[in-house]
Amino acid sequence: MPTYNLRNIETGEEKEVVISISEMERIKQEGEWKVIIGAPRLVTHTGSVLGKTSGDWKDKLKQIKQNAGGNSGLSSDQKKKYGFVDNTIND
């Protein structure tokens, strides 16, 4: 259900309510409350997501990369060391 910010026309009281659209229409028709229009709240973050993760997750990502086949970002020597088949295409 949507969230509305309402202002009482007589008292100036403001409140935030979570109600259905049909309920909001009923409240507006009664004329006691007015909808306050404002900017939506946005959720943002700064920095890298990987920088905010636990060490366990970083270890799991390293394990996935080590066990990946094909173009895993490993050098040919590393692929041989870990038993990977070198599937790179040489033109």
C-alpha cells in the first residue's frame, strides 16, 4: 500500500499514513485532510559494495574465481598449476 503525507486543513497537524488508494480518495472527499506533495526518499550508498562485505564473502569469490574454467583471469602458468585446461583462443 502507498504511503501518504497528510495535513489537517483546520489544525495544520501533519501525519504519515499507509492506506489504500480507495481509502485515500475517501479521506480527500471528506475535506478534512490534504495530501502533502514532496520529493520521494531515495536510498543510496557510497563506496564499493565489495568493500562493505564480510571476509567470508570475499573468500568465497576467490574460491569461485579459482574454480572457474575458461577465461578466469588466471595466467597460463596459474591454470597449469591449478589443473585448469587452457581454453583461450589464439588468432
